[in-house]
Amino acid sequence: MALSLLYESAVGYALFDVVEGPDISLGTEEVIKALSEASRFAKLVKLKAFSPFTSAEHALENINCISEGTVSEYLKSLLEANLPIGKKGKKSKFSLGVMDSKLGASLHEELGLSVTSAENVQELIRGIRIHYEKLIGQLQTGDLARAQLGLAHSYSRSKIKFNVHKADNMIIQAIALLDQLDKDVNTFAMRAKEWYSWHFPELVKIVPDNYKYARLVNIIRNKQSLDESSLPQIAEVVEDEDMAKEVLEASRSSMGTDVSPIDLINIEMFAMKVAELADFRRELQNYLTGKMHNVAPNLGALLGDQVGARLIAHAGSLTNLAKYPASTVQILGAEKALFRALKTKGKTPKYGLLFHSSYIGKAKQKNKGRISRYLANKCSIASRVDCFADTTSDVFGLKLKEQVEERLKFYESGARPRKNIDVMHLAQKEVAAMEDAEDAAAEESEKKKDKKKKKKRKAEDAGPEKESDEPVKKKKKKKKSKDKK
């Protein structure tokens, strides 16, 4: 059976015929020398056809088709012109060798070709890649490298520009920064408490909250100068007048040491930075909530914004999470424990990142595994609705949340929950009603705009006519007065 090879490069497509020679799959010294030396390799393969790309845009279009495993019209015309393609039902007397098996499957479906990606084919294509410039007589030294560099830049730009996970990336970065900020704020707050406790040690017991403590440091400063005039500011921070009075009394009988003004300035600056960092963390939380509401509203409504964002970040994207089965979603984040249990033949983990949801904490110890499995199932449904639905709404997430709560009641009291199909039908009706209401509102707004435009046109058309009528009337009056005279 004759064998032809298809090689895709940055400058165009090339077809090679394989000449009978040593068995490439053996890997002998003779084969290795034949692949490494250009003169010997030229005896193994012969160029049959070369079809260069006409422009950089043409090259980008074809490389996108190859990366997606589809056959472009340009490649299809090249193969039809140079290969004896028969009917799809008949057996062909030749086969086409390709490097990518996905592209080979597309070629077999569309053109009915006998395609192979065997080991000897891959070795020959590697040899073509090494000696490509010498095998193609139309290329000069450096042409291929320049074409590869330009195509790589344009391909990378197009992938970044048309990245379907762009919004997911913002969620992934936000939740990673949020987790890091939680650790940093706690670390810095502990350092501020330890530092300021040398001057006012009683304040830690009265105000244990990190954010309030950092703000109080900037208000109190030197405890000796604290008086009743500062009570309103302290009460505003701690949100309790009794606690503010307790802080004032503790400052008068404090056992702390005196601090020099320079040291106190540094402590105040550090406490101010801690408070600013806590404020930024709160703003980032609001940003993440807004992003989750736009990208994955159902998952956020079911699990909460932080847990849902952690699932998306751990999966890599919302699309990857939607493709996972419920059994994978259940133990997502507990991979180490799973493989350790499989290795030691112990008990596998019941939950991973889902442990942080409130439902696991509400369930009893014997029901934690059952509710985690049920919750993973609902998370899988919510992520798929968010990923593949045309409209964005949290209706399905709220209905799934009701189902999980009903399942918790079923485990505790035995109250029978609703069926999933009934709940989904209700959610679909609500979504349809919302879409109808939005369409009606859009139609009304368009009608109002049309009415305003018509009124403006009538006013513009009627305006100059009225102005032109007035001077005519005046002229007529003047003529009548002259006749009377």
C-alpha cells in the first residue's frame, strides 16, 4: 500500500511520497543515520506537492483549523488535486500519514481517506521537520524561521483575544488574591497587636477583632493622652458605647510601658496599612461577588461566591468544571488524600472543597458523605447551566439550593422531598416568564423611542412653516394700511 505524508508548516502544506526503504519502526543505526542526514533522508521521501499560504491571515486561518482538528477548504482542495480520492465506501489503495490523530479523523470523515498515525509515520514526519528547508526547493535559509515567528505571535494574540475563559480567569485571579489577603491580613494584624501591646496590652482582650483593633490604634495613639473627647470616635469604630467606655477606663489603669514618639509613629503607620489592606479585601470580595453573578450565578447561589469560585479555580475554568462528573466534583481539592487512600487501601475522602459549604456543617456526622454526594450532583447541574445556557439568571441555582435543604430535612425528619424533574420544570417556567417580561419591556422602550422620534420630526417639519407664515401676514397688513391712506 502506497503511503503519502502530510506536513503542515508556517509557510504552507506539503505532501510527500514515501519511497520503499528500511523499516523505520526498528530504530536501527541505519535508520537513525538516514533520518539525521539530509542526503540519505531525501532518498526515503520525495516531494509530491507544495501549497504555500498566500498571506499571514491565510496562515492564521489554516493553523486555527488544524488546532481545532477541522479540515479547511485550502487543505481539502490540495488533497483532492494530488491524491486519488474515491468513494467513501470503497477501500483505497493508499494511506495518508498525519501527525495529529484528531485531524486524521476529520480527514477520514470528510474525504473518506485511509489515515494513519503509526510510529513509523511520526518518525518520518520528524525527519521532514528537521530537513524541511532542504526538501522544499522554493525556500531560502531563514524563511521558515521568520514565518514561524510571525505565525506564533498572531496565533497567540488570537487565542488571547478570543479566549472563552476570559471571565473565568478574572474569577480565578480574584479568589487566589482573596485567599492570600486573608492570610496576610491575619499575619499583619497579629504583628500589630504584638507591637502595640507593649504600650496598651489590655486593648487586645477588649477588642479582639483585627480590623477594629487596627483602626483603634490610629485613634488612641498614646494612651496617656486619651480622654472623654475621643469616646465618640471609639464608639463609632467598635459600634458599642459600653465597650468604648471600657477602653477609656483600661487606658487609665494600663500596665503597659511608655513608647517614644518615633516608635509610636511607626506603629500607627503599620496599623493604618493593615486597616487599608482589610478595606481592600472587602472591596475585592464585592468585586468577586459581581463577577460570580455575571459568570456563574447558579453556582454562586447554590454554594456561595467563595466556594463556587474556588471550585472554578481548582478546575481551571467553568467549562472544565462543567465537563467533570459529579463524583469528581465531590472530591475536587482532596486529590492527595484520595491517592493516599488508594495506595494504602484505606477509606477514600468524602469531600474536598465542598466541605467549606454550609450544608456539610448542618448535616450530622453519619449523613455528611450522603449530603456531599448529593451536593456535588447539584453543583454539576448548576455549572453546566451556567456554562451552556443562553441567558444568565440564578433561578436554577436557587431551586437547587431548595432541593439540598429539602434533602437535609429528609435525612433528619424523613419528610419526602420533591422530584428533580418537577423542580427543573418550575425553574424553566420561571426563566421563560423572565425572558417574556424582558422582551415586553424592550418592546415598550422601543415604542417610546419611536414615538419621541416621530414627535421630533413633526416639530422639525412644522417649525419653519410657522416662521414663514408670520412675515407674510405682516406684509399683507402693511399693504392694507397703504391702500387706506
